[in-house]
Amino acid sequence: MESSGDDRTSSSEQQPANFKTEFHPRSNRPSLFQSQEEFGQCAFPATARDTQPWHPFIEEGDYTFAEIALQAGLSASHINGLLTLIARINQGKAKFTRHNVVAPYKGGDFTFPVYARSLWDWALDLLSNPLLAPHFTWDAQRLFKYDGSKYERFYSEPWTGDRWWNIQSRLPDVKNAIPFAFILYADRTRLSSHATVKGYPVVARCGNLPINIRNGECYGGGCVVGWLPIVPESAKEEGKTGYTNYKRVIWHEAFHFILDKVAELSKIGYKYECYDKITRWLFPLILILSADYEEL
């Protein structure tokens, strides 16, 4: 545990407050001292009932695609729904775009399809949602709890860690330069109970939203932003270093299509007027990438 050298209390005539929150210096916010009852209590309005539960998907069809694809088993109705949606993708009506990754292996060139939607467009959907807007956290924080003699540091949300603090410190020295953090999950999964149909979804979550929202099933939760190629299994090649590296090259190239816009904006930032009417320079970054060894 890390101790804070500054053990000031909210009042010299009272017992030290149970909790202390230090905000990043660029936020220009003083330290906050709170009691056990006050800590973690926000003045945000309760999340209202959503009349478009498929949000932040632009269309209900996009949500249906993700829901069907992530089912543990496909019924007849699921299969029909998936085929219908694939037809829409091929006709260019859905928001997923097909890209091709061409990778040479042992003298031949092989093409693998990648389906991706704009990760940054999804982020803008979150930012424009008035039901989510009050719940974003922008500045890094350090949390401390009083143990009877001094304040001991502890961690909860991503913005309470050292990495967020250090990233914000390295951003350009302009007013309201803020990290916009993505958490990505990539893992092969079966789409049928007999494992005959496989998929490789990439799911995004927003690290600036609290855990109960970003890991929830309502608006503000995870979103499928891409489908990585399924590289065929080969009994002769499986387990060989060359074939493992070959699959990694394909997946890394596929990720470029998902991260293309985000990679550009991570260098120059994106000017956006937030819900609180404060204009911020948002610098997108991948804070966490959760994947198996082969994907990394």
C-alpha cells in the first residue's frame, strides 16, 4: 500500500476524514475529504429508462447481430436472423465494413475477411448519449483511506491507477487534455452448441465509465466493433512456431482496420464539447487489451 505524505484533514478540530481523493494537477481541483457515508456517493441523476435499448448501436439491427453472434447456441430463428443480417452487410446497409487481409504462407497468398465498424464512431455515440453523459470520469484520481494514523492508497476504477495518471501527465500541455480509454476483449468463441460455427468477436468497453455501466447489459455496455478472421486449423501446421506467427500477423493486420481512426486521433486529439459544456481535447488510447497469447 502507498502512503500519502499529506495527511491534512477537512477540519483541524475534527477526526481525520475516512477517505481522501487527490485529483490530477491538470484538473485544477483541490483534494476531496469524505466520510464513510459520503465516499462513492455521486450527485448524478439515476439512469432513466431507455426507449432505445439497442443504443449505442445506431440501428436495432446492429444490436441484433451482436446478440445473435454471442449466443451460446443458435436456434432456427437465430440462424435465420444471422443470415438475414449477413445479407444486409453484403448489401452495404449495416454499419460493419468488410476488409481483406492478404497474408503469404509457404509460397501462396491467402485472403481473410475482416468485418469492422468504426471504434471512434461508437465512442461518439457514447459521448452524445444524454443518459450517459453525467457518468463519464475524465481526470486521473488517487484514492486514500485513513487507517487510524495515516492515509493508505487503494485502487478501484481504471482512472485511480498510476497508468492513467502518467498518461494524463504526458499529454500535450493544453487546457483540458484528457485520456479517452478503451478496453478491448478479443477471444475466439463458438456460436453453436456443437462448436461447428465459430466467431472471433472484438468487444469494446469505455474505461471512462464506471464499472456498473461499462460491464452492464444496458446502454454504455460492451459493443462488438469487429470480427477477426478465423484462420483454418491445420493438423500438420498446428503448434509450429511459423504457423503461430502466421496467425498472429493476420490478426494484427486485422486489428489495424478496427483501430485506424483511433490511432490517428491518439496523436492529435479530438476537440469535443462535453455534457457539462466544457470543451475537452480527447486523446483515445487502448488502456487494456484482453486476449489470448496468440492474439498478442
